[in-house]
Amino acid sequence: MNGVFYGMKYVLKVMKEQGSGSIVNTASVGGIRGVGNQSGYAASKHGVVGLTRNSGIEYGQYGVSIKAIAPGAIMTPMVEGSLKQMDPDNWEEVGKQFVEPNPMKRFGKPEEVGYLAAFLLSDQANFINAAVIPIDGGQSYKY
């Protein structure tokens, strides 16, 4: 939350002066719904969502678009490490069980998140503002 806040604090001054800019913050699906046993994490990600939406409304008049991505279960080295801690010998099976509730029945790939961020930073997405886009295989819409 602090990193997003301070990053925006300093870059928004420049973007406002130049009359254009695009920001993509990283939240989480934990910022658009609850996450069991992770209240601090969910609170910080909800904060990123609120800051994104509010700032998009405040700075849109200056030609600045601000949006956030909300990744779900993405297979990163950190996630793989967590699965291996749960069951070092069968971590891939644990992963399959973890993504079972996901409509796509799989983890997302880091490059899929990167493609979304690149699009949102492109001129093709200038009119997308104050939005939070989940990238979670549809899981957040399931509940």
C-alpha cells in the first residue's frame, strides 16, 4: 500500500503537468473480495483498489488514466515454493487441488499478467480509468 501511494504521489505531479499519463497498480483478487485468514493482506489490497479508483476519478481531468490489475492464482516461484512447503513430494497435486474451484482449472501464467499490464499502459487503453481488472480465470466472479 505504501509503495503504491508514494509511487503515485511523485509520478502524478509529472503526469498532471504534462497533461497525460497512465498508471497500472497491482492489487489482487484479495482486494475485491475477502481472503480467509489474511486480513492484513486483504486490507492492503483493498487499499490499493480504493486508491486506484479514487485517484482515477481525481486525475482523469488531467489526461491521466489510473487502473489496477487484480491477479488471482498465478504460478510464480513464490507460489511454487509455497506449494512445495505444503507437500514437497506432491506439490503439483496440491496445486491442482488449489485451482480446482477456478473455472479454468489452472494457475495463471506471469506472462498473461504482463500482457494485461502492457495493454493497460498502451494508448489503446487510455479511456480505461478508475477500473480494477481481475486476471484470475473467472474465479472472482464465481462467488
